[in-house]
Amino acid sequence: MVSQIGDLISYERKHEGIKINLKNAFLEISFSQSNILRIILSLVEDPEILNYPLCRDYESGMPDVKLTEEAEALFLSTSDLKVRINKNPCRIDIYNAFSELLWQDEPGLGTCFAGQKIIAHKVLHEKERFIGLGEKTGNLDRRGSSFVNWNNDYFDYPIKGDPLYSSIPFFIGLNQEKKYGVYLNNCSKSKFNFGASNNRFVSISVDEGPLDIFFFHADNIPALINQYVNITGKPLLPPLWSIGYHQSRWSYFPASEVLNIADCFRQRDIPVDCIHLDIHYMDQFKVFTWHPDRFENPKEMLRQLRLKGIKTVLIIDPGIKKDQDYPVYQEGIADDLFLKYLDGAYYEGKVWPGWCLFPDFTNPKTRKWWSKWIAELINEGVDGFWNDMNEISTEGNDLPEAIIFDFDGRKADTSLARNIYGFQMARSTFEGAKNNLKGKRPFVLTRASFSGVQRFAALWTGDNHATEDHMLLSARMVNSIGLAGISQSGPDVGGFVGNASHSLFARWMSLGAFLPFFRGHSAHNTNGAEPWAFGKDVEEVVRVYIKLRYRLMPYLYSLLYQATLTGIPVNRTLAIEYHIFNEVFDSKYQNQFTFGPFMLIAPVKSTDKISAMWIPPGMWFDFYSNQAYDGPGKILIESPLTRLPVLIKAGAIIPAQSQVYSAEGETDGILYLHIYYGDESTSFVYYEDDGISYEHETGIYYSRKINFDAQSMALNLEEVKGNYKSKFARISLYLHGFSTLTQVKVNNDQAPITRKPFKPLDYKFYEGICEEEVFDEGYLVQIVNFPNLLEKMIIKF
């Protein structure tokens, strides 16, 4: 039976807020910042709070909070927010500093409970939209849909399947010009209903524990994302090699095949940084082992791969095979590190090795023990780790409820621990790797996760299908994941289940070049899905786009560093900047995103030779022809398989490099800086470090803000920050869309200027994709002493 939480009975003032006793519940409202409000509603006094996703210092700088009381309501206010707490019945309404309503309890329903379940009902405004929730299928605009947060192994999920592998209970509300964010800090099963089957309310429900909600307010979406990552943690800066191309399959074996795959990449002139080994590298699928026949000498294989400039990532599942002769199993039993039922018996589930026990990653002893085994693989030469099946997934896919988890001494059952298990495994793997990599940054890839996982791991979107719709969905999912501060994510490019057509594979790989995590992966019962597996024509397209990825690494790595400061993703749904335009949410255009601030990508089906595209306000240049378009508006653009639709924003500043075949490969020492003409000023922060260590945290980095001043027609490279010596000795400055230039001056000294036809980023690079004669002429300027000019560098056009 559903019941109301009741009237206000009494309250107690707190410096940062207020604590309230209700007839049937307990309510606490506090501010961690003037624009971040926390509401905790519980059926018990002083409930246990979920701490795993939260940063330790999120409460720093708590503001002064003003409390006033009237006959019918209490009022809390800061410089940014006002909260009205109606007394009888209790209702909570939130306003901005101008007394404009942001979020409102549904007057007739408010917050209810049924048993342990708590359901909050909020008013659904007429034109309100909702974006976010991380790894979810469906439309960009969540309105009219409902979603469950309950980590689930959903093999070959449909394009509207739910729930999937990860739970990221953070969304952003867009009500005309008003914007807000909501994070639900509860890892029990929860549900978000954005007007599904009703036109009256949005509801948030939790099956167990408190309704612990962080409410964020800001004038723009990037600020909301920044507030969220200030609570749940800034994304990590990945090692440079991890942003290159990864090749995977279920599974590559024996060792000779792995080395052959590596050689094929090098012989075929295709860059690659990493090969992933799936479950068949193990002996009887036992983690932390090698198959004695398939991988007789793994150290030697790993050494040979490194000599080729290729790293190795191993899959690590949580299931530990029941085997009395297996040291991992023996130690886990001896130290009491595995999950147990309520009655003390070990929980056993069937996975690849057969019957298994499962480490309790919510136990600090287990995390320390896991670190030791991660060290064993690192010592053999393994570079990264891929956590799979960590929902927990077992045969039958129905994790029993009567399992007890340590929860760092607090104890919890499956209803609270299921959604956090994958997060804790990723954390344990990351910490184990960091503790044993001798100052190097770890790379961890996880399937299951929860909010805050950006501190530990990259995320991939699980067992997708090789279809056109899944390709488009993959872009939408990565864009949604990015809204939650997870800067490195991607799908199984090409599709995991089923066989992609030649054209689909070519198109998906070209799209993959513009995703933060770029991995080709396919199932064991499918045809090969390596870049050369679909014939020479497809191989040529794939080669060109993978090469482009490596040319753009200075741009991409700079974006990933900026994400560590702000949480702003590499792949940005157009809703971040252009949500006032209805076209952004149209099914024809909702997959579009910007790759960083300047590159507009339009994922389109491989069958589309002419594609519809919506362009935002301003001028945009076709990446392949330099043709200019004025937005906002809809255009039709040619999109043969050789050309994924890509436009460049006027005023763009895009750093690139010479062709390399691994991310750590040596360049020609030139920073290729591409500037696109525009009538509005822009800027970009170029960033560089060693790509491996944590020395950047002690000032050993190279950062330089580059400004394009449209009014004075000048490029201004500000003074260098940091103590790292750049790998680039000079600049080749490519100027696109500038109609006439007679001279270019660098710090008042004239620089050599050449007018020539060139293709975006590199003249030779695009052979085979574009016809040379379609290109306008541009200007090439050579500048020396790039890293040593500590003073400002002014380039006047």
C-alpha cells in the first residue's frame, strides 16, 4: 500500500541546512555549495549513506544558508537557490535566485513510500526535456520513457533494451532556459520515469535505503557536468597509448596468431596500439593463468609485442574457479575473501570455468589481495586490464538476493551491492595496477559500473549487434555516457554479435575514429573483423580513418586533459550547447555530436550516400572540401563510404601531428596547427606531457592557450605553463578559408608564407578519399622554435 510521508512535525537547524522529522519519514536538506543542494529522505533516522561514488572533499566550501519560517512553510536560501518546504503536507519546491521555479514536488502526490520503497513525484512541465543517465538506449530526449538502474548482463540487447550493464543515475533537466542536474546517490534498484504512461509527473524511486538526491543548478550544461564531477570525482587522465586503436576478438589464440595480427597491422600500414586477449588465453578460463599450450611463453610474446610498439590488455573476470589446486582459489578460501550467503555458505555461480566463487570487492582485504595478483600479470609484461562479467553475470543471470557483502564493514545484501560490484572491481583493478606499475598510469576497461567510475576506468557498452541501428545507437550512448563525466568510452566497433556487412564495417570504423575509446571487437562465432577482413576497398577506408585518429592525437589528448579539470566530455551531444533548437532532439539528427569544440560529426547509415545533417549557428566548413555552410539549418551532404560527414567550426584551432603508427611513436617534430577562418574569437588549450606517468601532477607538463582574435586577425599563443619540454620543435600553420593574405607576421617578424592547395590536416594523407581538385587553396606558414618561445607568440594575418 502506497502511503504519504506526512506532515512536518519538528525541525532542527543545521549550519548548512535543516533536519526535519515528518509523520512517517525523516528529511535532511543541506548545501555543499550555494548551487548544490542535497536532499536525503529516509524511513529511518540517520540512514546509512552510500560513500563509494562520492569524493572525500565534495563538502569543502559549504556556504552560509539562511532559514526563515512562515505559517505554512520553511524557507532555505543561498545566493543561488531558494527552497520552499511546505509543512502540511510536506512538499519541496526549488527556485533559482530570481524566484523562478526549477524543480517542484507534484502537489497531489509528493513523495510516497510502499514498504521500503520510496517514490518521489515531480511536476512534468509542458516542454521539459531530459538528457543523461549514462549507458542507456532510447532517444537523446528521455521524455516519455522510463529506465531501471539494475546492472544486468544483457547479451545482444535490442536498441531499446533496459537495463544494461551500468547504472549512472544522473540526468539533466531542460525546462526552456532553466537547467538543472539530479544525481541519485543510492545503489539499490532504482527507476526514473520521465512521463512514461502519464502526462503528469516525473518520478524517481529506490527499492531500499534513503532517497539521497544531489540537485545541481547552473546557467549552462557544462557547469552542471562540472558540479556533478566535483561530487563524484574528476575523470582520470588515461595513458597516451590507450587513446590509439585497440584490436580485439573473442578470442585470439595461440600466441603465434596474436603476433601475426600485430605483424599484419604493421605490414599493412595501419596504426594500432593495443591487442586485447579474451578468455581463451587462460588455462581452463582461470583468471591470472595462461593456457600452457596456446601461450607457452607469455612473457616472450608480450616482449615481442612491445618491440612492435603494441601493448596488451587481458580480460579479467570475477569468477574464481573451484579448484583445490588453483592458488587464487586457495588463497581466497584461506583468507575468507569470497562472497557468502546469509547462512555463511559460499555463494557459487556457474561461469566460463564452471562453478566459481566471487571475490568481495567491497572488502578492503579483498582489494589488497587482488592487487597482488594484478602485480603478477604486470610483472609478466601485461599493460592493461579488461573487467568483464562484473554485473555479476552467471549462467541463469539471476544473482541471488541472500548474499552478504562486507561494504567496508557495514554489511549489505545483493539488493544494495549488485549495482556497486562492478564499480568496486574496477576500483580494485585500478588500485592494484597503480600500486604495481611503478609510477605509470593504469588502463582499466570495465563493463559494469556506477557513478564515479570515471576515477578508475574506461567504459564500453557491452555486447551490441552488427546492425546499422546499433551503430547509430553507439554514438548516442557514448554521448550520454560523456554527460556523466566518463571521458573515455566506446562500443564494440563493427558490432560484437553477428556479421557486419562490408559497408557497415567501413562506416562504423570511420565513426570509431571520432570516439574517445576506439576498439574493434567481435564474437567467436562471427567472421573476422580486422581492418583487412572485408577486402581492399574497405581496408583502405579503415586505414585512412585510423590514420586520421593518430594525426589528431594532440587535439584528442588535450581534450582528455581538459576533461580531468572540468568533466566536459570529448564527444559532446549537441544538446550541451544547442538544446534550445528542436532539431537537436529530432530522430534524424539526435546522434550528431561535436568531437571537442570544433569538429561536428554526423553518424549516418552506410546505405546513405546523401545524408541529412543539421548544423548549429555560425559558419561551418566541410572537412573534405572546405566548402562553407551557414547555420543554423538543415543541409544535405554527400556521404559515400569514403566520407563520414564531418564539418569544422569557423574559428577552429586544431593541433595535429605527423603520421605515427603507435601513440608513443616518434613524430617529425612539427606541430601542424590548423586554423579555420571565423568572425568570432575562439581559443584552445594545447596540452602535452610524457603520456605515461603522473609527473604532470607535479608540474611536468606543457600547456599553452591558443587564441584566435577575429577582430584583429591574429593568433595569440600565450606563455607556456609547466616544465615539460614539448616534442614539437616548430609549427606548420595551415590557414583554411582565409580569402586573401599578403603577409603573416610572428611577433612582428615576417614569416614565410605559401599559398597552395591542401587537404585538411595533411595533403598526402587523403589520397584515395578526396579528389584533389575539389579543394580550395589555403596558406601554409612555417614557424620555428615553438617550444622555446616562453613569451607570448603573436601571429598576425
